[in-house]
Amino acid sequence: MLVDYLRHEAPGQAGFKVTGIALTPPGGTGRLTFHWEGANPRTDGGTYVHPVTG
């Protein structure tokens, strides 16, 4: 998977710090949870998860 997000860089506006991400694989019913620290995505959209194909 590829996670694509726009960084929150606007001073004076609320942001949030990510510590993990939970995803459900296509055709799956259970969530997979991953540790993901250091991301600071925007709160007004712009975050996408893309499948990796090969």
C-alpha cells in the first residue's frame, strides 16, 4: 500500500499527530493496524491510500 497525504504546514491552524493507521484489505473483514509515527496530515482532506500492484 502507498499512503499519500498533504502535510499540515499552516501556522495557527489545528493539526494532529498520527501514531498509527488501521486499514482493512480489499475483500477482508478485519483491520490491520500499523505503527506510523511522525506524520502530520492536513485536517481538510488530501489523504489517500493506494493499493500496490505488481
